[in-house]
Amino acid sequence: SQQGEEDPQALSIQEGENATMNCSYKTSINNLQWYRQNSGRGLVHLILIRSNEREKHSGRLRVTLDTSKKSSSLLITASRAADTASYFCATGEMNRDDKIIFGKGTRLHILP
Amino acid sequence: NAGVTQTPKFRVLKTGQSMTLLCAQDMNHEYMYWYRQDPGMGLRLIHYSVGEGTTAKGEVPDGYNVSRLKKQNFLLGLESAAPSQTSVYFCASSGFNEQFFGPGTRLTVL
């Protein structure tokens, strides 16, 4: 089954800096989503980008999608301590909107 | 709205015991999912449902059964628990694309 692979596995940055996480996948997709998981909690949906979109913004989040390279990136600008969490990309298969496949995640730690 | 709720939050079982995890959603979503999350493995789909009365296998279905008798509920059963089923279990629901997650159930099988 296809699966997103996040890179890096872990990232530590200073508060106020920008954080960039990448996701690569294997086969054609209908959409790609990013989720956040705070320690010990369930996942929370952040943003969805469709296969015909190249860039999307939501507040301090910027997501790009390059279907030719089968990759996506999540940029968090002006990071805050509250952004400390794990971030997962999830891919929806073409013509299969009923389920998505999650990657293993990037652990982001914002240093004060 | 409570969103997605899971019962219980924690459980310890002995090998061979059985149990049922309950997931409930109040958003009238058609799709519901059960995942397990293990360290370094991300989330893996166990079973899912695309509507009341339907179920389908996910990536790691062995050792689990599910039922969706009512649209708002999705039950995950372990008939004979094994230590390999020690994990955190998450339920999710969706209307279309975006999934809403419950808080998780931490299960330990001794």
C-alpha cells in the first residue's frame, strides 16, 4: 500500500524560526493531508491539498504539492512553543476517498 | 457536540482475554475507522466502515473484528488478546476527506 514518508524524523528549532517538513509518497493520489498530534492525544486535521493544487495556506501554515516528484512540504512560520508536536502526512488514493494512509510522522520540538 | 469519543481510555488485559472498544461520533459521519499506533510506526488502519452495516479490512486486520450496527457507533473487538496487540488505539470518523479523531485507548496485554 502507498504510504507517505516524512522527512526529517525529528526536528528541533528555536522559537520564532520556521519549520519545514517534507513528505514523499509512491503512487498517484487524490489529495494529501497534514495532521498534528500533541503528545498523548488524538490527531487533529491541519490542511488538505488536492492533486490539482500546488500551494495552500492556512494561517501560519503553508503546504506545497509537487505531483511530478510525488512530494509535499509543510512550512510552519514563526514557530511557537505550542507547535511542539508530531506531524503526519496522509495520502488519499485516486478514486478511493474512503480511506487515507498515514506516514510515520515528524517530531517537531520548539526550543524556548 | 462531543465529536468522537472512545471507551475505555485505558485497559490492561491478560493474554487470551477478550474485550470490546467502543467508538461513538455525533457528527452524522458515514465513514469510521480504527487505527493502532505503535512507537515509530505511525498509524496503521485496522478496519473501517463506509456506512451503517458495512465493514472492511484495513492494513492490519488480523486478530480484530468490528461491527457497525448503528451509524454513530463503531466497535472494535479483540477475541483473544495477544501481547502484540499492546498499542494505542484511535478511532476516527469522516464525512469526506478530513478525519476527526478520538482521544485514544491505551491497551496493554500482559
